[in-house]
Amino acid sequence: MVILKSEEEIEQIRQSNMIVAEILAGLAELVKPGVRTIDLDAYAEEGARRKGAVPAFKGYRGYPFSLCTSMNEEVVHGMPSDRELKEGDIISLDFGIFYKGFYGDAALTAAVGQISANAARLIAVTRESLAAAIKNVRPGNRIGDVSSAVQRCVETAGYSVVRDFVGHGIGRELHEEPPVPNYGRKGRGIELKEGMVLAIEPMVNEGSYEVKVKEDEWTVVTRDGKLSAHFEHTVAVTSRGAIVLSAVDGN
């Protein structure tokens, strides 16, 4: 677990996450019917390398791409392909890089053209649950305060949080301690301390929280075939509260 010791280190990891944020913003603009997910992957990798960064996911534990593209019932780790986006789809884009000693990691879910009202609400609630979690990031709080904020927001809206995959610490490694579940009880878990950095990532299902892994051994899908959405920010714990390192224009 990395504990940042200085404002300089916070700025270094912020630079890494800002590259991620800028690329994700560009990807969101590209999402439209007819676009191939493999072309989104190429855009993300080329954008990272132009900045002097290394795509973090490519080759990580054998994953063959730079970007995760998870569509509709796919929760996380969807693999880019020649498949084209269609009107009404939703797509989760998860991207990470390594830059000047630190990792950056963030995700968003985007609409492909006009989507159903329920799909739009699922996306909105997932984004809101991440915001609720971030409000609970401050020294002295516990992981359970962050986790329970996600769960309360999601379940109040009638959706479910994925339990088999969670957020994580991040810094000089892509995945560090502590795990950051999207469910839990207030006041439980490790205490948040100044200098910690967390990748908080609600994965929210329209139906049951149960998931399974497809035959490709990467793509995680909802077991009931219903929609899923995913948002992620990398957040630093500071004496002033949470600093969202992967935000562009406050989003």
C-alpha cells in the first residue's frame, strides 16, 4: 500500500490519472453506432503512448488489450473486437496507464445513441453511487463508510452491487491494498489515512448481483443477462478530504 508523503507525489500520481481522464473523455466522444470496439482500444493505446505513458492493462496477467470495453450485460473486462456498437447499447470503458512511477485508473459508462430510460437511469445511479462514496473519503473514516455509501445509493434505487469484483488501492502498483468493496457496513474495515490512494469503482447491475466469467476467461457478465454499468475514479485521501485525481472539469 502506497502512502503518499508529499504534495509532489500527489501531483505525480495526479498527472498519471489526468492522462487517463483525458483519454476517457475522448473515447466517450467517439462512442456512436457503427464504431468498432477495437478502434476504441487503438485510440486509447495511441493516446497513452503519445503522452509518454505505458498502457497498464496490456499484458497484465495476460490481458491482450489496452482498454476494457464491456457492453450491455458485460460488467467488466470486456475485450475489444471487430464488434460494432449499435444504437441503444451502453458501453463501459475502463482504462489505466503507468506514467513516471505511478499508475492511473478510471472508468465510465457511455450511451450509444438513444438508450432506454432504464439504461439511462442505471448509468445515472452508478455515477451517483461513486459520488456518494467519494464524499466519505477522509482521514479517520473507514473503508466500510465508503462501501456502504455505494450500496445504500444503489439498493435504494432498486439495483444491485457486484460483490465478486471490487475497487482497490493504487499507486506504484496497479492493484494494491486495501480492497474497496461496493458493499459493507459503516464503521468497519481499515481506517483511511492521509496519503492513501483508492480506486473506487462501483459496478452496478440492473438485476441480480450475481455474475459469471465467459469462455474467453476475461469477460464478466451478469448471470441473468441484464444490464450493468461501471464508473471509477482514483481518489487521494488528504487532510482536506478527498481529491479526485482522475476528474476532468469536475466530472
